[in-house]
Amino acid sequence: MKVLVDRSDVERFRELVAVRLGLHFDDAKLDFLADTLRERTAAAGCGPASYLDRLAAPAGWREESGPLAEALTVTETFFFRNGDHFRALLEAVLPSRATAPGARRELRILSAGCASGEEPYSLAILLRERLPALLAGCVTKIVAVELNPAMLRKAEAGRYSEWALRETPADVQERWFRAVGRDFQLDPSLRATVAFEPRNLVDEDLAFWQAGAFDVVFCRNVIMYFRPDVARAVVARIARALVPGGVLFLGHAETLRGLSEAFHLRHTHGTFYYERRGGTEPGGAPEPQRSERAPAPGPAPAPAPHPPDGSWVNAIQDASDRIARLAGTPGRASTFPDAARVGGGPVRASAVAPRGCPDLGVALELLRAERFSEALDLLHALPPESLSDPDAQLLRAVLLTNAGARAEAEAACARILEVDELNAGARYLMALCREQAGDLRAAVEQDQAAIYLDPGFAMARVHLGRLARRSGDVSAARRELGQALVLLPREDASRILLFGGGFSREALVGLCGAELAACGGAP
Ligand SMILES: C[S@@+](CC[C@H](N)C(=O)[O-])C[C@H]1O[C@@H](n2cnc3c(N)ncnc32)[C@H](O)[C@@H]1O
């Protein structure tokens, strides 16, 4: 008999799943959630309301969490996924440990959300082969935790399809796997080096998440499925369990932006990872490390043409309208430009709030009119507490960059990044400043960081694409300019106003298309 579930049942189910498993399902996935609720309710032999009551009670939840995890999790994984992470670990993180004062003789690694084991086993293989040369006498401990019981069973069996080995070099496959029918069996001696355990990352367990329990955490392609409040709590737990200076690898599509300030962003081997604050980092504003794959510096680009642009007026008008709306919303904490992720996170309201706070709308109008020094004077006339506002600081950095006051602009960006290292807007402005200084390699790195932190940041892609073109990296230029062309039409008007360098959306699209055509791409 088909179980009938209504919208309120599904909403209740969605909330329980988010709170208990962390998993967030948006409205587009409601049908999938309704199907799962129907199936589980039918298996329990009751109606949806009593099934949901059962889930809300600890004993009922214990029984159902396994089947629900199996029904609701995304478990895609494979051996040596995102090889750049492993290279960064072996060639940057571990060698620096070897020289760190008081380095321990044990390397403790956590694979959080290990799925069917490919990630921790990849680590086990690499460390077995490479660790003795890197950290002589160092003992490795790899702990791998997972919510989905079916995945854990598969991990413990250590038997994999050819597909799971698609990124595994033939010689590694030869050394560590034995063909069994159409599958491949992992060497039992490696199997024994990983301690698997069932664990829900959402659950607090002080005995497991002890302060400083791990040196390295891989939590890749896990928090992207979590509701932001749960992701924040899980990352805080991971931060606590990492030693100061310990490192965290996330998936390529994941960032800590808006989730945690406990880490420095690091960049090496064409990838990003996070380092727990409090290690032996140098003082001052952290910079991403040099990427070995950054395009070589080339001649500085010619100054961009500056077409007249009527749409600035609309952009300003839109921003002002939003500001006015917000100003008329008592108690609302934040924000100018709608979704104004100008700095890599929603902009707080204080900068545009009406009572005694800076009116950035006027300064934005002056920016639009390219009256940079007047806008700067206006900002400087603000009370000191307003000037420390992140929005005001970012706008000041934009104005200084546009005014060509490079050293001051860089200092302003550095101050923003000292407080908010994951501020994509400040990274992008840094890129412009470094380009002005002729340091194209650093400009590329800062753009790459901005894009990593905010993949939808169209102007950073335009800039990176132009830098790549000038350095002769045609394929990178095509990739970034092509992406920018897709993103520009939906880029927030206020971000174009702030970061577009005086170009309208249409002019930026035109510029980008011309650049793309010049490097042989199709606009
Ligand atoms: C997409 S897989 C990623 C596997 C591996 N980390 C990788 O990047 O290849 C995500 C895994 O996280 C697990 N997961 C999801 N929510 C979890 C939770 N609350 N606690 C522990 N594991 C969870 C899922 O069951 C799934 O196996």
C-alpha cells in the first residue's frame, strides 16, 4: 500500500535529517526526500506521523540512522582523488613538519567521511611508500570515520572495482592490489593500517574530538552537503581536534568562507588547504604560498579602455534601493547589496545602517563618478569606529586601488585579510595591486585564491584570464574568460560596481569576449 505523506511531514523530515545527520536538502530535492520518507515509513509499518515521532526519540533514531544514512548520502569517491592534495601533503606539509621544532614522531591522520575507504587507503599507500624518506622513524595512525554502514562494510572488505582505481598509477596498482575476478583486492597489510569506525560527524563526542588529537584531517566533499550551521559546528570540532599548525583538506568545491576563522588559507601545488592557526606561521597578513603552476610573469597588460556606461546609474540605483529597504527594516542586522558577497561573505549592515553609521551609498556614487579622492575624504571623515567596519574598509581599498594609490590599497587589503583571511574581494584587489606593481605571479595567486573562495566571482576570472593570456597560457586564458562570460550576466550589480573597474556589465562581457576571441576561443 502506498504511504501518503504531505508537505508538513516532508518539512519535518527535512529538519530532522539536517539536525541529526547534517544533510541539507533544498526545495528541488523535496520529491527525493518524500520518496525516502515513504519508503522508510512503509518499512516501519506505520504512518508518517508516528514514524517521524519515532525518529525524534533517541531509541527510534538509533535504529533508523543507518538505513537513513544509506538512503540519503552521496558516496562518490575513488583512489587518489584530487591528486594535488596528496602532492601538497607529501611535498609541502610533511617536509615542513620534518623541520618544525619539537615535531612529534607520530603522524595522526583523520579521514572524516571516508565513504568506502578509497581516501584513507590512498593515504596509507602513499605514506607506506614515502614517509620513511620524509620523516624517518615516524609512526602513522590513520583513523577513518563514516556515517553510512554499507560504505564502512565495503571499506573493511577492501575490494574494489576497476572504476575505483581509475586514477591509480599502474605500478601502484601492481604493488598493492591483487585481481580477484573483475575486482581488485587491497593488500591485507595495508588494510590493517587504517582504523575504520562508524561515526556521525554531527555528534559531539569529547573523547574522540580531543584537543590536538590529529595532525592532518581530510574532510573532502562532505561539508558541501551540510546545512551551514551544522557545517560550522563540524568545522569547529575539527579545528579543536587539530594541533596548532595542523592541516585540513577540503574538497575542491568547498571553502571555509563564512564557516571558520580558525585557519590560514594555504596555496601550493595548484591547490588550497587550511592550516590551523597557532602554529609557527610568520606574523602579519598571511599570503597564499607560491603556486608552482602559476603562469610565468609576462609583460604588463595594456590599460583597459574605459567605455561610457549608462548602466552604472541603474546599478547605483539598485544598490541604493536595497540600502533604503534595509534601512527601513528595523532590527535587520545586515547588508547592503543583496547577497552582496563583496568581501567573500554577506556584507554586514553596520556600514550602511542609518543610525550614526557611514552612508556608503554616497561614497559608491562618487566611486561610480570616478571621484575617488572625494569618496576617500568622505570615508576619512567618518568616526573611527565606522572606518573599522569591514564594508567601509573594503570600499576604501577599492577607492585606493582605483585611484592608483597602490601601497595604501595593499595596506588596506592586508588589514582586511588580517581579520578575514577568506575575503575574496580583498584578494582580488590585492591581485590588481600586485599587477600594478609588476608582480604578475603574485597577482595570479591572489586571483586564484579569490576564485577558490568564491567560484562565482566573475571579475576575478576576467582578470586571471587576461593575466594568463599575456603570459601565453592560452588554455588557462580560455578557461577563465569562458567561465567569466557565463558568470557575468548573473553577477551581482553591486559587485560589478565595486570591482568592475568602471566597466558596466555589458562592457565587461564585450571585453571578455574580445579577449577570448584573441586567444582563439569562441565568445
Ligand atoms: C562524497 S563522499 C566523499 C568521500 C571522500 N571523502 C572523498 O572525497 O572521496 C561523502 C561521504 O561523507 C559521508 N557523510 C555524510 N554525512 C556524514 C556525517 N554526518 N558523518 C559522517 N560521515 C558523513 C557520506 O556517507 C559519504 O560517504
